[in-house]
Amino acid sequence: MRGLDLKQDELFSYTTLEQRIPNDHPLRPLRRLVDTVLASMDRDFDGLYSRRGRASIAPERLLRAS
């Protein structure tokens, strides 16, 4: 079963990651591009996972982390 791509906004911090990274940081446009590409692959990811069983880590999260 494919896990959801959920984001934890707060975990022991009062400042989000978005607030810590400057708006003009060079990785911001890359992140938007990667998110768009991964969203377009949603149907492909769904086909790779069973509908039964325990949810896995969302493949989008794994790919973004690498």
C-alpha cells in the first residue's frame, strides 16, 4: 500500500522550514520543478503499489530526499 505524501509542518519548532530558507535561494525553483514532475508521476506510482497492507513511505518523499 502506497503511503501519503504528508508534510509535518511543526515538530518541536515554531519556525517552518519555508520561513528559514530565503525566497531567493537557488534551490527553490528546483523544488517547484521536482514537485511538478513528481505530481505528474502520481498515476505511475499508484500502479506500483498494492491496495492492501501497511502504507509505505510515499515514493515522492523518498525521491525528494535523494
